Amino acid sequence: MEKADLILFSNVIDTVSEKGIIAGGIAVSGNKILAVGTREEMKPYQGEATQVKEYTDGLITPGICEAHMHIFEGCMADSEYFLSEIVYSKSEEDCVRMLKEFADKHPEYPSYIGGGWFPTNWRDAPLPSKKSIDAVIPDKPVYLDAADFHTTWTNSKGMEVKGITKEMAAESQDIEAFPDGELRGIFKENAAFLLRPFPSPVPKEKKELLMLEMMQRMNRFGITSLADVSHVYCEEAEEAFRPLRQYLQEGILPMRVSIYMGMSLEGFDKEELKKLEEYKNTMTDDMLRMPGLKFMVDGVTSTHTAALSEPYTDRADTAGYMNYPQDSFEKVIVEANRAGLSVRVHSIGDLAVKKSLDWFEKGSLAAKESGKLSEIRNAIEHIESMAAEDIERFQELNVIASMQPIHLIQDAGEKEYRIGAERCRYEWPVRSLQEAGAVLAFGSDFPVEQYDVFRNLHAAVTRCYSDGTPVGVNVEEEKIGMEEAIRHYTYGGAYLMGMEDRVGTLEPGKYADIAVFDRNLLATAPEDIEKAEALLTVVNGEIVFEK
């Protein structure tokens, strides 16, 4: 009988499979799981060279699949070059004070980049302007993203460097100006991409390492796979993903990466879609893949850009809007699915969710006609509000609900203020979707929120702040159990990435992607969940982190 290279023992192993939760061990040989069973059943696999680790009551699960994050913005935000403290700012003035302190500590930086300010944390004060930044930093470009990364605040120098003119503001509802036409320095939604990529403060010799260092820190939470939904387009792809290819070639890529490429919806061009399809065929390694594309249907409720079926409660003059004409979304989804490309769409408002389901229904028909349906893993991202009648459609259409429970906590009750308590019944409707048979995939949306797995799990099972205070109007209706939350964070993410036959559960023959935690999370008191730690992370049979 084949001997194992590694055997992990625990009294609590959540296999996330038909085997359920067992006491016993997992035997690993090479990069695959050799066997899963009782302690007695593990004995034949133990040889003289087998490494054995005992975790008693520490929970063992499949590796965590981080289903939604932004790898390029994330590696910057996870570095010393990024001003993250402004997440704690209480006003525009407070934020600018923090910026000035950061700039004084780093006079060598050619630009200043940060993120985390949020209107809700400023008592819903008016959006800031360039003037307050100009007063303290007039000579270097500054770019500060809101916490949801849908609005960028910049100074006069920042606009000058990116070639922004008054004429652009006249042509876009997403570029704010003062009554006299002077640019305000606030760029929302699609307009924010006019400022990207930001002039980087990172030295050239350090850039290649940022991504690797970030993923290694993610390993410390038991994360073994990630899905990147950054807005990188085909013409940028080779340079953008060069570090990942290099890590793979050198054998140092510390987790599986699935890339979802961006695509322009203005003047839809099948040739551009063909380029995406060709690029997908160059990224087929199980450690580095490109399953499809991603784009944003609407915006966010914090700036009234999420698309609602009825006007906002706090602003009756608008119901938000979609980022492109509706027929653009339908054309791209139908043709992408026909070509075997999965599509993931950011949809936060209830109208955006409803229409996305309509488009996916047509996309699935096109994929069925072309014989590509089995390859498709369409997903709606966020789902922060929706109509009750659309809940069952997720399962019916095999559309994955890609959600971030921690966003409810970050939102801090903002939805109730923006759209009213009645429509908040189905804000972040995790349990409703789960009970309707939908596949859910959990992520953090890093750097919008931290990739801290335990905070996300706590949010899912309690829908409360860390101190136990409930958040939102539907706490009891929408909170779920820990076992279910772990399934969404493992199998759900694997299914979304089209990898459920290879990872996401602990079963013989699957890749040995495994997480070990310092306690039995299935029996941990709510107030102690966020205190948990990962003890061991295994990716492809290799130990990438051990505490």
C-alpha cells in the first residue's frame, strides 16, 4: 500500500463532503489526498518517512477559497505604501489630517495612495473636494478611494497628472463639479477608472514582490485559493499577470489563482471577446487559470449609484442607474457564455440583480446551444438588496451567489437609511438564498474589507458587530450556521471557480489543499470566533504556512 508523505489527525475534520464531520485523519501523498478516515484507517498509510501532525480538537477543513478579491489593488493596500488608517476617519478634516501625517512620514514617495473613507462614517456629510487636499499637498498627486472602492477623491495635481479636463465632467454624470464648472476632485463608478492606474509610489525592485507577500499573508488565514476580479483588460494582461506567471514557473505560487478579466461594454466587439477566449487558453494550469470575465452592472447605495426598482428613500429624485445600456450587458453575457466563458457581475441594487438574472437566463440558453453549458459558472456579486421573487431563480438558473458577509458589518446600517426598512428584509439574504438551494461562495472583496476569514465567518453566523450588537433589520432571518458558512467558504468558492472536482472538499484523489485551525469553530462561542487562528495551511500538498 502507498505510504503517505503527511498525515493530519484531529477529532474534528469537516470534510464538506458526504462523509460529513469525522474524527480521524487525512493522508497526503504528493499533491493529492490519499485517504480520509478514522485513526485506525490511517494506520496502513503511515510509513517511516511519513510526517505526522496531531491537532486534537483543532478543526481541519478544506482550504479556504477566497471567492472575490482584487489582487492588484489588494497587494498595494496590504503594503506600507498605502494609507489605510483613513478607514477610521470621522470627517473630511480628520481624513486630511491623517493624510498629512502619512505624507510627512514618507516625503520620498512621489504620490500618495490610500483608501477607506466612507460617507456613513462621516455622519453622511457631503462628499469631500480637492480643496482640502490641495491645502496640505499641492505638489504631488493624491488618490484616496472610498471604502467600497467605487469613488475616488483626488487633488488638483492628481487630475493634472491624469489629464482630466472640465470638458470631461460635462460629458459624465460620474465626474463631480462645482456649480461654476470647476472640477471637485470626486470620480464615481466608471469615471474613477480614468484615474487608474494610479502613479505608483512603490520602487520598481519591490513591485514584483508585493503580490507574493500578500498571498503569503493570506495563507496565514487558511486561504488556499483566490479569485481575482480586478478590471484588467486583454491588452494589459501580459504585463499585469507577469508576476503570477513567474511565481508559477519558479514553483513559489502559494495558492491557486483564478483570474476574471475585464471587458469593455462600449461598442461590443466579438473580436475582443475572441481575444479573451484565446487568453483563457493560455492560462489553464490548476494553479493559475482564467475561467471568465467580470464587469459591474451598477454602483453602490452609499453614493446612490446602485440601480433600484424604486427611488431611494433618502433621495426620492433618483433610483440609481446602470453603468451601461441594458442591451450591452445582455449581448456580452450571451456571447461570452456561448463561447464557454463564465461571467461574474457586480449587482448591488434589486433592479440590477433582477436584470442580471434575466441576462444569465439567456446566456445559459446560448451556452446550451453551443455545448458549453457544463463550463459555465455565472455569478452575481454582492447582492446587497433584492426582490423576494428573485431568490429561487438563482438555483433554477444555476447562478452562484457570490457574497461577502462582512460587508453587512461595514455597511453599519446604511441600507436602512438609503432604501428603507421594508426593502432591507432581503439585504445580504444569505440564508434565504441558501434555503432556496443556491450555491453560495464567500469572499472578502479585499481591499474593500480585510481577508480575515474569522471576521467574515463571525459576520455570517451572527450578523453582529464584534461586540455582539446586531446589524440590520433581518438578523434572525438571515444568519446561518458555522458548518454552512464553512461550506460556502470552501466548496462554494471551488464551484464558482469551476474547480469543485479538484478542490473544495476533503476527498481522496483531490488536491491536498487543507486548512487547520486552533479550535473547533463548529462549537466556538460567537464572541470567540474572531479570536481563532490558523495553525497550518497546505496547498497542493506543500505546507505554505505553519504557526
